[in-house]
Amino acid sequence: MSITFYKYQGTGNDFILIDNRSLQFPKNNTKLVASLCDRKFGIGADGLILLENDELSDFEMIYYNADGNEGSLCGNGGRCTVAFARYLNIINDKTTFNASDGEHMASIKNDIVSLQMQDVSEIREKPDYVFLDTGSPHHVQLIHNIQDFKVVKEGRKLRYGLYGESGSNINFVEATDKDDVFVVRTYERGVEDETLSCGTGVTAVALAMHNAKKVNSEKVTIQTEGGELKVHFREEDGIYRDIFLIGPAQQVFKGQIEC
């Protein structure tokens, strides 16, 4: 079988995008997905995304982690899928699409995609960290000297030790000398490694820092290893609404692979 694929990246978070409106891709073949995402023996990516038709919206996004298993929402993946849908002439500059956590609205101008996330009403504050779900589960922990921090070692320890087999994504955060800017490094479950960026992760960090009174602004800038993302939101009575993840999404190349 020959598969036409597209490679996209959003602040260094990279994905294999496949137009599966014809439903020809064997979506239950986890070994195939994992092999395509393998950086040594396949195309290489943090995840694989199928774009399919949807009865109620412009398209459906189906996301797989790099380990081959179907995953929860991927924010950067969602932004890349919006860019892909425009490339395929499915949408123009605005869209509504379905993902694993429900319907999302998004807009795109040039290469900048603004993706609306689901409302967040529960943020659990612990003595040393914060936990919340922004379409995927996220642990948010403030640290010092983030550039020298052992993200993979400490992230893996928390991912399994604190959250068990199902796990959580682990975000390590450091404040900057600007009130509304934070530096983030993320260990992602499913990839089981540090990624250059995580969209649901930076969204979780922005909300967690606001909830913890570490920032007053409802417009937060997050610096990741792969680039800069912005998170805008509105908080009312502890509920976060109108949450938007904003940043670049770009096609890297197109190719074919025999499977």
C-alpha cells in the first residue's frame, strides 16, 4: 500500500498528516502508525493525524500518539490540521471541526492559527504542582533553572509514579522577568520523551499560572523549546472560557511511503 502523507510542524511539535476522507488508511493498525512515526525507520513525528469527513462540521481530526495508540486532544496537532484543511481547500480562513474532546472553532491568517479550546472549570492545586485537563491531562510544576533541568528523567518519574499507567503530560515551568511570559518544557505521554512544544500543555500552564495568581493578564505568552505560543482566555468565577491557543503551523514537506 502506498500512502501519501504531509509533514507539518507547530513550534517544533511535528506531525504526519493524512487525508483520509476516502477511509483507506488502516486506522486500527497501531504498529503501522508507530512505525510511520519512528524517527529512525519511518517518517518520524510526535504523532499522526487523519483528516476525515464529518457530518456536522468541516472535518474530523483523529489523533494518534507516536506509540501508535489513539490519543486525546493535541493542541498543536489541531492547529496543524486546520492549516492542512486550508491547504486541501476544505476551508478558507475560519472553520469548525470535531476532535476527540468535541467541537472546536479556529481561524487561520497566513501561517498563524488561533484554535479555541474547551472551557476549563476544574483546576486542582496541590502543594507542589497543579493538575488540570485542557483536552489532555496536564501536571504543571514551577521550577528554577529550567534549561539545565532533567526533563525526561523527572518527567518520566512523575508520569508513571504519580499518575500510573494512564499517565499525564508533565510540564515544568519557569517565570521570566516579564509578568505575562513563562518558559515551559514538557514531557509528553505517548511520545514518552520531551517534545519541543505541547499545545494543550502551554494552555494548561497559562491557566494554572493565572489561577495561582502568578499572572494577572488574560493574555499569556509561553516560550517553548520550539518557539513561542500565546494563550488568550477569559476567567469568570473560576471558570475559564474563550480559551484560544495561538501560534504558527507550517507544512514541511509532502511525500509517499510504501507500507
